[in-house]
Amino acid sequence: MTDTLLTINNLYLNFNTFDGVARVLNGVNLTMQRGDVLGLVGETGCGKTLTGLSISRLVPTPPGEYPRGEIWFDGRDLMQAREAEMQRLRGRRISMIFQDPTTNLNPVFTIAQQMTDVALHLAEVDGALLGRYLSGRGRRQAARARSLELLDKVGIADAARRIDAYPHEFSGGMRQRVLIAMSLLGQPDLLIADEPTTALDVSVQAQILRLIFGLVREFHLSVLLITHNLGVVAQLCTRVAVMYAGNVVESGTAQNIFRQPSHPYTRALLASVPSAHTKRGELAGVAGNIPNLIHPPQGCRFAPRCPHVMPVCDTVFPATTRVAAGHEVSCYLYTAETHDEPATVR
């Protein structure tokens, strides 16, 4: 068994729109080892969520279309898997927590009905999931017992009573805890958390993040955390991948990324994070906007916003260069043959 759990190779995703073809993923490359907590960061519209959805093959096709690419999960290419095989993997081996718990819980069914139905479905894939809960119980009672155990683990007080409540009877933070419990029903190997605290207030966000990463240690999960919050990434993630306009432009350990950021986009993102010492009027933003992905730049997609742009940047996308052990960047600043080209400051 290899330590590599997930490898995305040269993944492209297009969407057909009335205005033309939007090239939203432009050759994504990403690797996760077992036990990794990988933070996937970047501005809104950079392709983070679509990368996460692609792993579970949840992007509808059409309108989406994958011209090429591979997603290897535990030795199998998910891009070649049939839908029936993906149905067996979703929830069981790969689980996902979405941004807004309100839209991901059915308002007309109780928490018990929703969780037990999920548990029973997963038990059809792997009967061992309910094995120790079946003693003296029917399958639905065993699924309820499993659900109660997880609700208790995620901090739902008086879970035995509240499991029969409806989603609207829970606060936003409690609904997110229910979704986290539901995502663990299949004992997944990979948990994809897509902005799991966006819909919550700041005090509850911290509680939910502590909860998730406590469960990571307890259940030995690998986690892909999609987020804008670089402070959270610095505290909780072991590795970081920075996305820009459909490409991973830099990846490495959290220490690499935060202490020695290499790509101009990564540096700009970090410079835009306020600290306790930031004075009024000194907060820097990333100049410009993400390009139109129907008519993207021919070369490096960050070139129109980059302060170090060179002539080659406008014509050919840069190859990935290793700048340190486990630290890679896609930028001509680190390609020897372009160092002698003059940079144009924009």
C-alpha cells in the first residue's frame, strides 16, 4: 500500500455557456498523502470548489465537460469509473462537507430520518459499518444508534432527544455539526471540507474548526480543506496548495508557503492578510481581477496582474519547478532560462 491517497494529473474542466466555453480548470495537478490536512486556497472563482466536486464526480456533465485529466484515488482512476462505482465511493471512502448546512439538510425530514437513511445506504456498500450496532437490534435501529453516537461526538447536547428534531429547530452551528456527523457515517478515508464555516458567525467558526480537526486525529482522516482563511490554514494544515484561475500555482508544506512564499500570487495573498500590527490604510490587496475564463490569457493566467511579468509569461504557461524539498511553483521567476529576460512592472 502506497502512502499516496489522491493524485490529480493535468485535469481540465470546461463549461459551455451562451458566451462561449469557460475553461475553469486548466490542468490542475495535486497530490495528497494519507494523513495530510491540505489547505486549498485562492480567491473566489479560482476553481477550488470545482476541484473538490470533481474528486467526487459531482460536477454535472453536461454542462461541464472534462477534455482530459486523471483523478487517482487509492490506486484507481475515478475519471474512468462508472457511476455505480462512484455511488459506492461517495460517503463511504470520500465524504464532503458543504458551505451552507441549511441547503444541505432536507427541511421536511427529521435529523433521525436523514441520518439513518444515509447509514443504511452506506451499510449496503459495506455491511461492517453497522456490525457492532446490530446486536439485538434491527438494521434501522442499528443505524439510529450509529447516528446517535456520532451526534454525541460532534457535540450535540441531548442527542437522544434532538435526533428527532427538524433542521429548522437547530442553529446554524448545530446544523453544521449534524452535517459533519453525517459525513463520518461511512468512516471515509478522505474528507473534503468546502468552506465549512462560511455561513457561521466568527465565534462558532472557531468551534467548528476545532471540532473538525479533533475528529481528524480521532478518525485518522485525510482532509482537503477549501478555504479563503489563511489564518486557519496556517494553524491547522500540514500542506498548502494555492490555486489561481484554474491552476495550482504553488504547493508545499505550510511552513514552506508561509515562511518562503515563492509565487507572486501567493505573496500577494499573504500580504493582504491583516495582522495585529497593520495600521489603518496599510492593508494591501491583490491588484486587478481574475481573468475572464472564456477568454483567458494565453500564457500564465496571473501575468496581467503580476508585478514581475516577463515577455514569455504572456505566451506560454510556466512548467512546475521544484524550489525546495516538497515545495513546487509554476512561475518563470524560477526557471533558469528566463532569468535574463527583463521584467515588466505593471
